[in-house]
Amino acid sequence: MNNNLISIITPSYNSAQFINQTIDSVITQSYTNWEMIIVDDSSSDKSREIISLYQKKDARIKSIFLKENVGAAEARNKALEIAKGNYIAFLDSDDLWKSNKLMKQIEFMAKNQYAFTYTAYDIINEAGQFRNKIISVPKMINYNQYLKNTIIGCLTVVIDKNQVGDFRMPNIRSSHDMALWLLIMKRGFIAHGLNENLASYRIVSTSNTSNKLKAAKEVWKVYREVEQLSVLKSLYSFIFYGYNAILKRI
């Protein structure tokens, strides 16, 4: 099982407040055959110093320091270009994994020969405290279902590159993860859910109503500009997206 290398893709921008906790949650994984590729997107805080310190301590941690800010999608793509793993996992620089996350998910994938999986996760606040909210996930989701329910948490996704083939994030500023999942699903793959809470998504103080509105606009942009759906199909999908987004927050 541990023979399969997992490449963990982590974009980082001004993440000095949280990046050490994120890296620690990877180092403590019961699954040990991984590489963590952290791409610092021209941070102005002490993120680079923290990343460099961890890199010196653990050879599995690799870094790319960008001179100009390119956005999270392109930062992830820089990591994907050098990733050597059979499996690709995603973890943002303020989120956390439970210590058995990779082991359980890789076992789940290997047993069922799944190419694209995601898991349940919980919500924590800025201080890392549990907010009494676990996001449960369905057993599977296909392209048309995902258009109406963006339930897949980026921090939980693992993709079998041997099955799916090479891929890159569509280079848009927001909702690029959604666009990538749709791209993979259009190749004929169904996303399979492991409904176990294996990660923690951090809500920071800047994530308010204005950002939720911005996120909704970006989802609409994916429908119309990336997927090139008709106005009618976009509107139909968007109504369900809004309904499911509300359910997720209740």
C-alpha cells in the first residue's frame, strides 16, 4: 500500500499564520510515502521562511517560490508540473488533515479501483476550534449532478493519475477546482465519496457574505465561460447549486 507515492499540492499566499499547522498535519500522516509540494505565490509575510525551515527538516517537503503572484490555479499547476506521485492530493495552506486521511482514502481507492475520490470534512474557525459542523458527502457524483451540487471539498480530493492521465487546473482566479473536477468527469470518471470525516476546512474572518456572493458569481462564470452551458441550463444548475449551498451551511 505504501508503495504508491502521493503528491500533495499546496498553494500558499501569506499563510504564515496557519502553514505550520497544515504541514504538521501532513507530517503526522500514518501513510508515509508522500511528497508535499508547496508553491509560495510571492508572499509578503514570513511564509517562505517557515516553509524553508520545514523543508530542511523533512526531505519529502519541496518548495517553489514564485517571484510574481499568479493566483492559486497557476500555483497549483506549477506543482503539478513536477509532481511524481501515482496519486495527486490537494491541501490548502490553512486547512488540516486527520492523521489517518491518506491511509483510509488510498485503501478505499485501491480496494474499489476508484480514480477520483473525496471525503467528508468538518469546519473549524480561525483559531482551529471545531464549529460543530461536519459536511457529509454522497457515495458518488457525476458531471450533471456536480453542476448542481459543488459538494466536493478540494482539501479532500485524491486522484489516481495512472487512470485519469495528466491534468492541469483551468487558469481562472476562483472556482478552478470546480472546473477541474468537471473536466475530469467529462473524461468519463465518476467521483466517489468516502463519507468519513478526514479533514478540517478553516473558515477565516475574511470569508463573509461578500465572498459568498463572489463565489456564486464565479460558479456562474464556470457554467457560462468554461463549460459553455446555455443560459437556461446554467440557471437550472445555479438554482440547485444555491439550494445545496444553503443546506450545506445549515
